[in-house]
Amino acid sequence: MGLLVHRLVVSPFETNCYIAADESTRNALIIDPGDEAHLISDAAYGLDVNVIGIVNTHGHADHIGSNAALKGEFDCPIMIHESDAPMLTDPQANLSASLGSGIISCPADRLLKEGDEIAVGGLTFRVIHTPGHTPGGICLLGEGVLFSGDTLFMDGVGRTDFPGGSQKQLLDSIRDKLLVLPDDTIIYPGHGPETTIGREKIENPWL
């Protein structure tokens, strides 16, 4: 028994939403519920898990769009890095205003920072602050996997042309905090297929 990871692709931006559960206790996190709350909640019920929290790897609309609905459904806290917390309730900052949707999430219940730990049943995930795509972008590390949000993808890295973005910060974050992880660490990114740290060291043209 160990970690169960279930991926759903939601929103017009094909955002990866993950349900990460402790197979023993069935406690679970929902990571980056960007849209289509009904699909995410149906999946959680189908997996027979107890959702104990929602984690946003950053504050862009395509990663927070279903926060309010799922918080209402599961009565669980919303967690995001302290630097991106204002984006949850500001459609301009989370970029939804420019898309005509005006997404307003519930405010954060827990503000995360570098080194914080999130317990999920018998499992523990550590917060790695990886600014660059947004000031408060994070990855979650635990059980040999990394949920990388929009920091690192297969053959790519996060965009840095949005407000608050910095290519230097992003590449420094990846090199200093992610590429030092074991090569066999599985990466579950915010968009696209899963990969590994070892593969990206060799194949990723940005690195």
C-alpha cells in the first residue's frame, strides 16, 4: 500500500488535476482543480477517498477554477503559497478577467511556504517554493513523486511572460531545487504527460 495518483484533464487549457491518496487510509488531496468540478468530485467518490484538502500549485485561473465548488462539496481547506494567495480572489491577478470568466475562489485556509509539510493519511508531502511562473509557485514532493504545477513539464518549463513571472527565477528554481532530486523521481506536471527528473536533465531543451 502507498500512494494512489489519479489524473483528470480539465478546462480548455487541458490542465492536469490530480487526486493524490493514501491507499491505506483513503485520505486524499485534490491538486489544481482547474475546472469541471463535477468530474473531479465524481472521480473522488468513485475512488472512495476522503478529500482532506485542496492544494493549488499557483494562482492562475486554470488551476483554481473549481476551488469554491469542491470546498463546498468536501468541506476541506484550500492551500496555496502565501505569495499567490491574493490571486485567488482577484480575477485580474489570476488572469480570468482577460478570459471573460471572472473566477473568484474562496480565500486560502492555509498559507504555504518553503519546507511546509502536508500530511495525507500516513503520507507526507513537502512544499518546495519554485517561483518564476508566478511568485508563489510551488511543487509538492513525497513518496518518490513531484507534483510540479507549471514549473517543469516534459520537454518544457513554465511561461514567464505573465505578471510576476521571471525566467531567471524559474530556471534557478528548477536547477537548484528540482534537478537535485533523484533521477527516478516521477514528475506529475500541470499540463502534459508525466516524466522523470532524470529524463528532463537529459532531454529538456530549456535545461
